[in-house]
Amino acid sequence: MNKKWAIKRITINLASVESEKLERYCAMTGRPATDVIRELIRSLALTELSASEQTTPTLKYDVPILK
């Protein structure tokens, strides 16, 4: 395995409208959902966290990688 990619499997629950929108976008662009989702995640803007936010986890998620 290429060490460049540390793989973590994530599961995400989508409403049917969201799932259909993702599928249509992937069909239109010819790109797999995993690539689209990775690009969206990379485009997220992050701001500095306060000290309390850095020490207290507030989110837990399980997002599936679509193929």
C-alpha cells in the first residue's frame, strides 16, 4: 500500500434527495463519489479553535466512502 494514503473508512447517512444529487453529479462529471467527497472536504475553511474546543471533542462521525 502506498504510504501517501492513510485510509480511514467513514460512513455517512444521506437523505434520499442528497444521495440522488450526489449520484447525478457523479454521473454528469464522470467522477466517483469518493473523489467528489474528498474534494468537498478539502475545500472546507477551518478557523482557529479556542483552547476549550481543542481539548474537548464535540463531533463524532461515521461517513461511508461511496464507490
